[in-house]
Amino acid sequence: MTKLDSVAAMPDPATPRQALPWTDTSLPPELRAAMVVAAMSQAEKFAWLSATQALPNGDPAPTDEAIGSAGYYPSIPRLGIPAMQQSDASLGVTNPGNIRPGDQATALPASLLLGATFDPDLAHETGALVGREARAKGLNVMLAGGANLVRDPRCGRNFEYISEDPLLTGVMVGQSIAGIQSQHVVSTIKHFLLNAQETGRPVVSSDLGEAAMRESDLLAFQIGIEIGQPGSVMTSYNLVNGTYTAEDPFLISTVLKGDWGYPGWVMSDWGGTHSTAASALAGLDAESGAQWVPDQFFAGLLAAEVAAGRVPQLRIDDMIHRTLRSLFAIGVIDDPPRPGGPIDFDAHRRVAQRAAEQGIVLLKNSGDILPASAQMSRILVIGGHAYCGVLAGGGSSQVTPDDCLQEPGVTIRGEDLPRTYHPSSPLAAIQAMAAGAQVDYLDGHDVDDAAEAARTADLVLLFATEWRSEGLDAQGLSLPHAQDRLIDAVATAQPRTVVVLEIGGPVTMPWLAKVAAVLVAFYPGVGGGPAIANVVFGRVNPSGRLPCTFPASEEQLPRPCQLDPATTTSEPSEWRTHPIFHVNYDIEGADVGYRWFERKGFEPLFPFGFGLSYTDFVLSEIVAIPNENGFAVAVTVTNRGSRAGADVPQVYVGRAGHIGFVHRLAGFRRVMLEAGEHRRVEIAVEPRLLARFDVGRQRFMIEGGRYSVRIGRHAADASLVLDVKLDAAGLGAGPT
Ligand code: BGC
């Protein structure tokens, strides 16, 4: 069977159609899946329960039928069932190592930057882009949907996650998944649950009580699943409260499949299984990355458990049924991918650039130094390899276009993950926009030279970078490689210094008072260079809002002490032998990020939701409108400046004097307005954000009484407050 045949897996033409009744598209997916399960042999079923990675250069080498990606399950041609070809995912379709000629993909901005747009429509659009490219490569399952909360700003994978807030994360990730699946490609949501740090990820237990979990990390997944209806959920590497998530009956069976009625299949993370019967009975449906699992728990060992009667055959059939149901429901089988189909890379690059433009955050703009005039005589660009590209995060999510600059990065699971710069030069874009100016570039390695050159420039654009990767947490919040010293020296020499940060999460800024402006571009993807230049020169009005709090120092974190690099455990040999250790997330509980800052009365460097604009917005005529969910907020947003731009009014609900009910983001709305325009908008308020989870009753409960409702521009903005009285109500643990 060739790769092309396998994706569609056409049954033998001699097979009479009535012999394959599940090809009738008018039947419900549950029934179609049940019919296939009934027709499958036990060997065919077991071939879909445990799979090794199938990377093009991987070990073991992929079979002929495998396209060569993160995961592969063989086709069943006699039944017309295609192979599952799984690939990463959220930041674009990955092409590990870029080793196959012509295997290109659009590198999207980091998910944190997508979070910063507060724009669910854009999340859907970028998701659909991923789905289209996946189809054109013959891939039918995307390992996308990173929905973990940014609990520790030092986590190495924060750039793959949306935010520190459950509502923003759930809404954006849900729309991104819906976008992927609109192209008849399955998306996962991952990593279920509490994969909040990379340090020791296969041996760390994230410890958190149920109520707090339901109100934070679980809520992000719950909302994401309701909106996106992902075909699959991927468990995490870590343990939760002492149990590996891939064998946790509470998380998989009680909450996900039980309370939430989730009908899809649950796969492990790659090499993230630790048992056979315990995992199968807890509800795990497939074992991924099985080459890192001694003896493959879901192959011969599982067959033996079934034979011994310790795992019922019905459970095996349910695993396969769930998988097939998702494939039918999402259209993977009826409308299979077309390998070799065209990809409009120019159009997709423009989408990536627009996404970056909407998410870049302007944090400081003294004396309106930005937007910069293109009429300057000398601009000095320093650092960040700005001459060639923009930084990308490392690990399984990394897209590697041709012409990337690569430097040594980190070794994970025996694989070298390079530090990669996407080929999108900010310097070239700046030169093109400031055509009359002399634009010089210095790499910034010589601090004195850079400061000296800065002295006589009209404007300095200093690019500072901070690389993060899967498997590698930041050791602190400072910019690495003495870049703080460089910025300080340059800004001392030239106050007209604008710092552009290409970072994978919050950093501290000891030089903040000295610089004129700060832009946060996170990892902006393959349209990053022009996107940054467009914001700098005002062709684009910045509208990004911080998706996570920027602390003033590590001292403000719930766990200020350094993450211990000795427990990194990136080598598989250590995964099953290293002692398990615990991280206590009950310290902050559900009060992640900005909620922790409010609870402790800490003033961050920049709060969640914060971001400046080149225009000036006013919020007025705010009222609460009661409805069956509690209430919504209506507000008039006016752009009283002279440029078009987008504002993001945010609704935070809290209970003064109630311990554990600090203000929580309960609604938001991105509003695009022409200069002088105003619009009345209604912002829906998510009822579960008004509630506490009552573990005894197993439901969200809204307490009757008075609530303080802030409508503002960021989490610490208390300038506009409504007092709202709510009646007591119960919401159930499942879908609202
Ligand atoms: C990562 C997953 C990824 C998988 C397949 C794992 O190491 O944690 O997010 O989907 O690899 O590449």
C-alpha cells in the first residue's frame, strides 16, 4: 500500500457496498463506528492501541505506509479505514529537522502571542490554516490544542500555551481546535493535566485540590472541549496528586468522560504510559510514542490482561469505538486528506503576519516615541540576529522552514533541538520602511561598541531574545546572556531606545525606566519581521494584551525558588527510575497569575491584560444586563484618537471580603474601531467564573449576594466598577 492509498484506504473495488454499511454518511458516527468495531479482527484492533513514533529519520524507521510524522496507525483497507497519520501541530504543521526536501509549512506565532490577540476569530482562522496544510500533506490528526495554564512563568513550554487564565485559554484553544477540525482533520487538546513545568516532567507530581483544579486548569480544558469538540485528548507526562495522568481514573473517567460526557479518545503523551491494566481501566484509549515504553503496555501486555479477564474485551472495543467515532464525526474518513495538494504559502504567510501584528504588545511608549517616523536619518538596530530572522521556541512544536538560522540548543530524548530563527528579518523590513534612513546593524556582543554607536543614532531598536524549549525551563525571569547589561548601557547612551522582546514568557526589565519604549513580540513566526516593523512605524496600531502577568521579580511568584535543573530528566533512561517529586500548586490554588497578585496585594511589573495603543479608547455607559446565565455587561467603546485600532474591554468579577474570590476574568471582547468611531458592545459573562466548585455536591455553585464587577483594560484596572447582586444557583459539573 502506498502512502497516497493509505490516507483514503479505499476498500477493494470488488467489495460490495452493502458489505461496508458504515460508509453510509447519513448514519450517526456512533453507529458507523460500532459497525466497524464489529467487523474488526482482534489483531486489527490491537494495531490501533499502541504506536511508535514514525518520524522520517526516526528509530524505528517508519513503514512504507507511514508519511513520517509523530505518530502512525496502519490502515485497514478491507474495511476502508485509513491510516492515522499524526503530527504536531499548534504553531504550524511540523517538519522535524526539515529533512524532506520541499516539506515546508507556515510557522505561526507562538500560542502566547495568539493569546495576546484576545481574538477567537483569529484563533479559528489560524487553526483552519493548520488544518489545510495538514490535509495537503496527507496528515489527519494534529497534536494541537495546548491548553495548560501558565502557572509558572518560567515553564519552558509556556510559548505553546495560550495564557494564565482559564477563560481566555479555553475560548482561544477551543476556536483553534474548531478551525483545525473545520478542515476534516482531528485535533487533540493537551496536555491533560497540570503539565506546568518541564523540569522533571516525567517524574513530577503536580499537587492541587479538586475545587481549585475544577476552577482553573480543568475549567480551561472544559471550555476548550465544549467549544472545539476535539477528537482526542492527550494526557500529560506528569503525575497529578501522585497518579500518572495516563492512568488516572479521576481525571479520565470521572471528570472527562463522566462529568463532561467526552465521546472522543484519550491518547497518552509520547512515552507517557506507565501501566497496562491500570491505564486501560482508568480510561486511556491509546499509547503513543511506544518506543520509549519498555514492552509496550498496550500491545502484548494488554492482550494478556484481556486473555486473563483483568481487562474486559468491551473496554478494548470502547477504545477503538471512541477513536473511529471521532474520525467519522470530524469527516476524516468521508473526506480524507489529499497528499500533495496545493498550499498557498504566500496567503498563509500573510495570515501568520497578521496574527503577529494583532498580538504584539506595546508595554511602554514614553513621549509617544512610537510610531517612529520613517523620515529619520540614522536608525541603529542591535541584537537578536535581527539581520536574518526572529526567534522560535524549541521542541516538538517547532516548524523549521528552509533558510532558518540554527544554533545549538538542547538535547532531549537523545535528539538535538536547535535554537532556531525563522527567516523573517526585522532589519530588512525596517530598511524597506525607512528607505531614506541609514539603517545600521550591530550584533550587540560588544557592549561598549553598541553604546557608542547608539549615541549618535536618531532611534535605536534593540532586539533582546530569550529562548525556551520543550524539556527546558528558564532558570529565572532575567533575560539571559547579559542582555540586561547591553540594554542598560545602550539606553544610558541613547534614551531614544526601543526594546523589542522575542521571549517565551515573562521577563524582568531592570532597565525599564531608561528605555523609551518596549514591544513584546513573543515568538512571532514567519511573518514576524514585517509585523514588528509595521508596528514600529505605525502601519499597524498595536492591540495585543498580555496573556500572562509580568512579575516584578521571582520573589512575587508562589514558588520563588529556582527550578532545580538537576531534575530535568530529559533522558528516557531516567524516566522510570528517577524518584518522583512533588510541586505544591495548592499554594495559589485556582488563583493563578493575576489572581495570585491580587490575593497577595503584589504590584507586578505589568499586569495580565495590559497593552497600549497609538490611539485612545474610552469605556462608558456600563450596565449589567441580567440573563439566564447570571448577567452580561454592555459598554460603549469610543476611539477618541486619530487612528483606527482595536480595544479589548475585559470584565473581571470578584467578591469583596470573600476569601478565595479575588477578581477573575469572566468575559472579554476585542473591538476594532475607526478613528472617532464608537460602538455599543455586549460582553457575555461565563457563569462558571461567578461560581465556586463545591466538592461535596460535585457542582459549581453561585453564592447569592453582591459581586464587584470591574470593566477595564487589565486585571489590575479598578477604575470602573459595578455592584451586581446575584441569586444563588447551582450549575452542575458538566456542560452549561
Ligand atoms: C510532546 C507532545 C507532542 C509529542 C509528539 C511530546 O514530547 O509532549 O506535546 O505532541 O511529543 O511529538
